[in-house]
Amino acid sequence: MAAELVAGKTVVSTTINGEPLEIVCEPRESLLEVLRDTLHLTGAKEGCNNGNCGACNVILDGRLVNSCCVLAVEVKDGEITTIEGLATAEGLHPVQEAFLEGAALQCGICTPGFIVSTKALLDKNPNPTETEIRYWLAGNLCRCTGYDKIVRAVQAAAKNLSGGN
Amino acid sequence: MRSIKYAAPTSVEAAVAILDEYGEDARILAGGTDLIVQVRENGRDVGVMVDGKGIEELTRIEIGADGSLTMGAAVPCYQLTANEGVVAAFPGFIDAVSIIGGTAIQGRASVGGNLCNSGPAGDSIPALIVHGATANIAGPGGRRSVVVEDFCTRPGANVLETGELLVSLTLPAMPKNSGAHYLRFIPRNEMDIAVVGVGAMVKLDGDNFESARIALGAVAPTPLFVAASGDSLAGKPATEKSIEAAAAVAQEAARPITDMRGTAEFRKHLVGVLTKRALRGALERAKGGTVNGR
């Protein structure tokens, strides 16, 4: 049986930051474009738009992905966490707190991507070594900080999240 | 990106029907980390993206009773590196799979896509070649298999005919007393394109090499299987002297170009260095040791 072809606008049911949504999109639109231009979730940034810089990173079905390299039509029935889904009414996420406390940013464009990547890392590995942190974040580029304060912030977040001080 | 159509078939037959109908305008979409970028940035002419991730056969990892590994063409890299059975049985293949892109790329990119992209520097391809892997293909005329060393034909091109798709890849079981290793040179520590990549597989017979396979990446228009280099080791003692001689044969076979990643001369030099290291790593594993903690 031949599968149906989607051409032009279509409706995709998905869950973003815990909220079930129906998104109207075209097959040519990336998840990043739909997040930013349709849903106005502008936390994910368009850096390189080709999978090198990590500024658009989101968590899709438990996996860190570059939202610029995902078509929006592919996220049907998916679960997506963006940077907007981290803070709650009670306050910032511990990873956000750690980046702020440690001044782990300068211009800030790469920061949402780094924070989402860090959340994905700590969800999987609550006590990463410095080497594990640096390898995990190799796909997030920062041209300001030299990475050192970012690595320290990830270590601080790991400590805070695992109940240390 | 240009306007495209999208389909998410749930069977190989349905995918073949679409590929057959739309011909060269249709392409299989796996992780999208090459295809989506090429269509958007390089104006690659694709009108129909056929998502393979809804097809069970393209998303399955199976270790057979005979110890062989068959992985669906759309299986993302992270599922292979997280699969303890695969890592334990095929550590030399995991050497390559684990360094394709960074974390976010690993979450989507597939070995099948890496092969079908057919880039001369695709990290998984020399590793597949030394393991003697076969590409299992389906098309309007039925199914066929092609050994991976014959798959790529020139940069970005391969043996897939119009209407055909790569369904899965099969790595035969590692023979007793064998080991494999893949490594590459990049100027960063992680997440870069190989300046040169080398895969090696050796099988030992006591203190001698019984057989060996060597494959090179980024030194020719396609990943290069250098049969002569591996064959030169057959029956030779498993020593540094034999390894050096095999590396010289690999160097001779490499025909690199000069580009922004390195000069032809530098690449020739790297083939020598990396072939020796790949063989030493494969030898270590064949003797029961580990490389990269695997």
C-alpha cells in the first residue's frame, strides 16, 4: 500500500514543554523555523543552520538534537523540550542558575543551546567528568567565553542537582 | 528550503513504490543531518523526502545467532554506541560510529545515511569495509546485496539505482582471534571531518597474521579498500616490521588531493602513521586487549 504524500500545509500533533499542540507547517520547514516563527519560542537560536553550532538544540523524545536538522513534520506524536520549558513559576532551572552564578556567558547567543545540552547530559549522567562534559558539549560552539566558565557551570549544576553544595 | 513533499511509509515496499514513482526527485530521509542541510544550503534538488524511520526493518538492530550484526539503515548512531552487545562484539566498528558528529548529531545521524551520503571522508565507511560488511538493498526489481567496498562510486554517488533504497547493513561475526580498529586525524579533539581516516581488521594464527583488511578515508574520490596492504600481512609474523611494510603499501595506494583540510603530501604521511596505529589497535584487540576502553 502506498503511503500518503504530504504536500503544502499540514497539521502535526506534538507535545512541546508538556503542552499538547497542533502545529500547522509545511514539509520544507525545519523544527527550528516552526519553533521560532510559528510558535514564537525564540529561545532556540539560528546560528549556523547546518548542525555545527548547537545554538538551536532541543530535546526530542529524550535525545538531544539540532532543531535545524529536523523537519517539523517529523515530530508527529513527539515530545520536545526547549529552553523555554526549563524554568518554572518557582524559578530558574538549576542549570540556568549555575550559568548565571558562574557568569558562563558573554553575548548569550549560544547559551540556550548550551543549557539545553547540559540538561540532556545531566539527565543521563548526573556526575560527568570534565572530559565527558567537554566531549558532550563539542557540538556547541561559543566564540566568547573560551568554554572554561561553561565547563565550571556544568560542574556546579551537577553538584547542585545531585544534592551537594 | 525549496518546497518539498513528505511521506512516512511503514513498509519497505511502500517506500520503494514512492521512490519508483518519483525517481531521482525522491530521497530517503533518515537522520537528515546531511540531506536536510544539502537541500537547504547547497540547493540539492530533492522534491520528495521519504522518511525511513517509520519502517521497522530500517530501525532494527539485530545480533544473529551466528554473531553477525544487522542494523537498519536509519538506526541513529547513539543506539549503536549504547547497545552493549554491539559494543562488545564490534568495538572497531564503534570506534567509527562514536565519532560521527557531536552529541546532537549522534541523536539523529545513521550509519546507513553516512554510507548513502557516500562522502570520501565518511567515518563509518572504512570501518564497514574492513569488517566485510554488506549493504542490503531493496528496489522495484527485488532485493540485492552489495559489499560495502563496492558501494561508493564517486563523491556523493553510489550503486543505488533509481527506485532503490538501502534497507540495512550486515557485519559478519568477528572470527576468533581477530580484532579491528578505526581512527582518524582531525585538528580538533572531537566533531570534525577526517583529514585522513584508517580502518584495520586483523586475524591471527598464533604469532602470525592469518589475514588482514585495510581501508582508507579521505584520500581518494571514494573510501578506499586497499586489499594489497592487508594481503601483504598474510602469513607474516605479527610484528612492528610487518606492520610498517603494510603501512607503506597503504601509503602507496592513497591518492589524496590538497584542500583546506590538508595537503596531499600531509595526507600521504598521515596514511602511514594511522595505518600503523590502526593495525596496532586491531592487533591489541585480536589478542584480547582493549583500545579506547572497548
